Amino acid sequence: MAQDQNFDFNVPPQFEKITKNIRVIVIGLIVLLVGFSTFFTVDPEEVGVVVRLGKYVETVEPGLNYKIPLIDQVEKVPVERQLKQEFGYRTVSAGVESQYRKAGYEDESLMLTGDLNLADVEWVVQYRIFDPYSYLFKVRNAESTLSDISEAAMRQVVGDRTVNEVLTVGRAEVSIRAQELIQDLVTEYELGITIEQVVLQDINPPNPVKPSFNAVNEAQQERETLINQAKADYNRVIPRARGQAEETIQRAEGYASERVNNAEGEVSRFNDLYAEYIKAPEVTKRRIFLETMEEVIPKMGKKIITDQNGNNVLPLLQMQLEGAQRSGSTQNNNGGN
């Protein structure tokens, strides 16, 4: 015997209320999700590149913007910010006392110089993005490409110079030349990047050869010191010797001029005297005799001049000499007593 049975499912009111609340919550979440997926904010130093299904659509300016949810994607590119890439080290924490880490990055900075020496070169490339479209779509990975370009350019520049140029006097030239090469390659590859500066942070010889390299530097510095000392001694001694030589030469020239002038004067005097002698020999001889006697006699002591008939004066003169001698002896004896 079959009877029809009617099943009456009565849902309690509290379950209906819960179901309604769940629907409201789900709908609200969907609306929020759509709202967050539709609107987005671009910071002041960035621009937003809108991509729809993988295709470039537009570039939007900073501020609040919108897009098609679940279809459009936005890539934010910092066009107003200076970016940098570090080579040979990485900054662990930046601040007043920044911390750096070098372990694991030696292969980037170890380079061969033009004179077949090794140098450990650490540098920074500072750049800006001026074309977001080229930066995102012209190459597969712009950051990696820029890193490879920078390392290749720096190795080329260092390889064209000696280790002393790279470590000392050529640092500025290396930076400028590396920046030029990197910019040329970036422009050729259409990366949409401007290289603002290449900064050489630290350049040292590799750790295994540092002691030998330092010894070579000390020897070169000592060599320069000795050269400078020698130049100082040269500048001090040579001018003095030149002055003394010039003084001696001038004195010799003065002495020579004096002797020549005196000789010429004597010759002129002799010639004049000879001319007078030719005119009057006896007078000239007498005058010469008198002039000579006038010059010689004052140099003599006591003198007595007689003629050949003055023989009677000699005994008296002898007596005067003996009296003078006895007087001198008496005075000497009195002085002794």
C-alpha cells in the first residue's frame, strides 16, 4: 500500500539571517576587491605604466588613477629618483655609519690592468630613468643589462691603463671614461636611462699581493724623497757656486784690466821720457838721477853726504860714533843697577 508523503522543510529564521549576512559580506568583499583593483595611487617621484593583457596602454602621472580590474596591470617606475648599482660590494645598512659587505662580490671588482697587474676596483653607477616605456619593454631586464654593461665598460677602461694610473693619478679619468662608455652602450640598447655619475669608491691591490705592493709603493716614495732632496741640494749649492765663479771671474777681469792699464801707463810714461831723452840726454839723465835720489834717500837712516875732498871730516865722525856708543853703554849699566 502506497501513500504519498509530503516532506515540509522549514528553515529556521536564524539560518536565513546568517545566509543573508554571508551574501552581504561576500558582495561587499567583491565590491572592495573590484574597488582596490580599479583604483591605484602613483607616488610623486614615480609614473605608472598601464599594461593590458601584456600590451602597453598608457603612462599615468602621479596621483589617484584607475584601471580595468583583473585585466590591466600597473608597473610603477621611479623616474624622479636617483638610482644606483654597486659593484664589488653591497650596502647592508645606510645611515650615519653605513655598513657594507664585500664577501661574495670579489668577482665583480677583480680586474686585470694594462700592465698585467691585478686591481680590486669598487665603484658605483648612479643613474635616472627618463623613458619608462623603453626601460620596461626595449630589453628583457634593464637592471641586469645595465649591470653587465657597467662591468664590461669598467673592465675595458681599467685594461687600457697601468695599475699606478688606476690607483693614483688616473682615478678621475677612469671615472669619466667609464661613464662615457656606459652611456654610449645604454643609448645604443635603448634602455631609457641617463648615467649621471660613475664613482670609484675604493681601489686596492688584491689581498694576497698587498704586502708586496705596499713595499713597492714605499720604495717609490723613498725614491721620490731622495730625488727631491737631491734637487734641493742642487738648488742650494749650484747657484752659490755659480755666484762664486762669477765673482772670481769678475775679480780676475778687474785685475787683468788693472795690470793692462798700468802697463799701458808705464809704456806711455817711458815713451814720453825717451822722447825727452832724445831731445836733451844730459838734462834728462840728471833729472832722472835727482828724482831717483829723492825717492831713495828718505828711506835711508842717518846719512852724511860729502864730496871727494871731505876727508878731514871722517875722523871727527868716528869720534862722534864712539861717544854715542859709550853713552849708550853707561845708560844700560845704570838701568841694571
